[in-house]
Amino acid sequence: MENVIFAFSLTLFAGLCTGIGSALAFFAKKTNTKFLSISLGFSAGVMIYVSMIEIFFKAKTSLTAELGIKAGSWLTVGAFFGGMLIIALIDKVIPSGENPHDMYKVEDIKDRDSHSNSKLLRMGIFTALAVGIHNFPEGLATFISALQEPSIAIPIAVAIAIHNIPEGIAVSVPVYYATGNRKKAFLYSFLSGISEPVGALVGYLILMPFMNNLVFGIIFAAVAGIMVFISLDELLPSAEEYGEHHLSIYGLVTGMAVMAISLLLFI
């Protein structure tokens, strides 16, 4: 039970970091693009490294132990790309204008005087819905990782938390400038983030009665695919959009190095 509480707490922390984005949106006159660029690159580095080096390997070990080298290896690869397909389909059904990958700056929304309040409000609400849908599998990924491998859970949660900050900005800024209501803007941001622990809870209730080495291996491989896809499709492009190309790459390499060292410390 302690592992479950730990896993859920980490997932809750990651999800609620959309609230940090809300706070930045309310009180910052200008977005710190260099900080966000490096941070998002760092998150991508952490998630790519841990997915390819640790999570994929553990999934393969679990599945080959159950099914043999050939069948287990094929299933690992299939589940890995299956995880990518799941998150890609989720992105596909989200309208492009409300996609959480479309990054916003505080100053950009302030300058959009030509947009009506209703249009801005609609943008904020649909962005909140899109982020909520998008965070659901992320919550499951964080939770399962924390439940099975506590040693790699904290850096994963931190990486997801960092990338939730711009999503909080994307939700709260349009709502705030449409309504002038900080509480309403924060509420939408909060609700979009809370879908992450909800995803964890639903996944736990559905999957735990059936959890064994086979199910664990499939889920872990899919989690690796989900996190690699998020990194390549969302984090790195967003990092480049917010800042210089080299800043995002420096963040990426630093994230990989930090993740590598943290894993070596647990050997």
C-alpha cells in the first residue's frame, strides 16, 4: 500500500504542476523563454534516456522471461510502438487550435486585442479539455513507473511536471484575459492537470487485478513508447519554439546525463 500511495503522490505532483503555469501566466509580464527552452529540453532528455535505456529493457526482460527470447522481443517492440500509436491517435482527435502542443506566451495573449472574449474563452476551455485528455495516459505512465520501479519514478515525475508548466499557461492565459477572473482560469488549469492522477487511479483499478509479468511487460513497453513520442513530438519542438536551437539540445543532453547518473547511483 505504501508503494501505491507513493506512486499516486508523484502522479498528483506532476499533474498539479499545471498550476505553476497558471501562476506564471498571472504574474509574469513576459515569458522566460530561455528557461522554458532549457527545461523542456531537459525533460525530453530525461524521458528519452529512461525510456530507451531502462524502461524498454525491463519490459523486454519481463516479456522474454514469460514468452522466450523471440516472442518476448517481438511483443516488447510491438507494445513500444503501440504506446506511440495510442498517444498519436489522442493527438489526432484533438483540434489543432486547441492542441496542448501549441505553446503560448503571456505577452502573445495580452497583445491579441482583436480576438473577442468569447473566442479567447473558447480557446482556453478547449485547451483545458485537450490537456486533460492528453494527461490521462501520462498519469498512467507515471503511476506504473513509480509502482514498479521507484528508483526511476522521481526523475520521470519531475520531467512530466516541467512539461506541464507550459500547458498550464496555455490553459489559464486565454481564460484569464477573456474573463478577468483568476480563480476561473486557475480552476480550468487545475482540472486539466487533475486528469493525470485520475488516469493513474483508473489504470490502477482496472489493471492491478490482472497484473503479472506479462501484463507488466506490455504496459512498461507501451509507457516507454508514450514517453518517447511525447518527447519527440511535443517537448523538443516546444523547446525550440520557446528559445534557440542549441539551448534545447543543451537541456536534452543535460537531462540524459542527470538521468544516467541517477540510475548509476542505484546500482
